Amino acid sequence: MKPHKLLLLTVACTWALGASAQWQWLDKDGRKVFSDRPPPMEIPQKSILKEPGGGKVSSRAAPVLATGGDSAPGTTQGTAPAAPASGASGAGAPAPTATSGKDAQMEEAKAKAEAAEAAKKKAEADRLAKARTENCTRARKSKDMLTSGQLLANVNDKGERGFMDDATRESELKRAEGVIASDCK
């Protein structure tokens, strides 16, 4: 490999590593979340698995993200949560609102997607139920016809018309009973 190609490959790999998610935490549902932004205020300290430095988080890095009791008394981190909690506007107040707005949008989109998925599943279940009902009705009619004792005509592979013999009648009756057992519940 030529030296300049090797250099370009090294630079590309370095950029890719720098662009990877630096924060990692568990959301309220227990799913891992990877992001280049810090977790929202609602995420407890114990749920944060990784911070930008690559290690476990001991306290929130920015005053905006601090939770009461996670930082030492007398630091700016300990006083920052009062502004968002009381609704007063301070230097750190706009960031949680923006994050909460994005979270609300994400939750709304997630709820819409879940509702659409539920509607799709319900439509599919309704379609299957209708198909089973139709199969059940046809199988019962077929069973009634096969057990009636009348001569039944059928068409063979060559397209010739003939009468159904007892072995064919018995196999068709078993097939109809199988459909009734599976679809008529």
C-alpha cells in the first residue's frame, strides 16, 4: 500500500473514532442509548454508563445536567437544578427546555409509530380472522357434501370428468376435518 493511502486511511479512522457516540446511558425502559450529547435531566446518575472521557461518570459534567445531591455542596453543579425546577430563567435553563422539547417530539413520534404498528397488527389479525372464518365455512360445507352419500363428480389431471371414489372421498373428508379443527375455533 502506498504511504499516502495509508495516511488517508489512518486519518479517516481517527475521524470515525471521534464521531462515535461519547455518552452511554440506560433510558427509562432499560434500553442502552448512545449519543454525542449528555443524557437528559430525568436520567439518574446510576444509569449513565459512559461519559466522553471513556470512563464511568462520577458526576455530571455541566451545571445544566447536574442533579441535586450528585455534586459536592457549594459547587455550581449543586445550585444549577434550582433554576429549571423552579422555572426561573437562568444561564442553564434554556438547554433543558430544548432537550425536553426534542424528547417530547421523539416521544410523540414514537407514540405515533407504536399506534400505527398496533393498527397494522390489528388489521392483519382481523384479516386472518376473516380468512379463518371463510375457510371454516367452506370446510363445513365440503364435509356436509362429502358425508351426504351422493355421487360426487370431479375433474382429473387430464381434464376428464369422473366420479369420486371412496378413497378420494375419505381423503377429502380428512382434509376438510383438519381445516375445521384448525380454523373453526
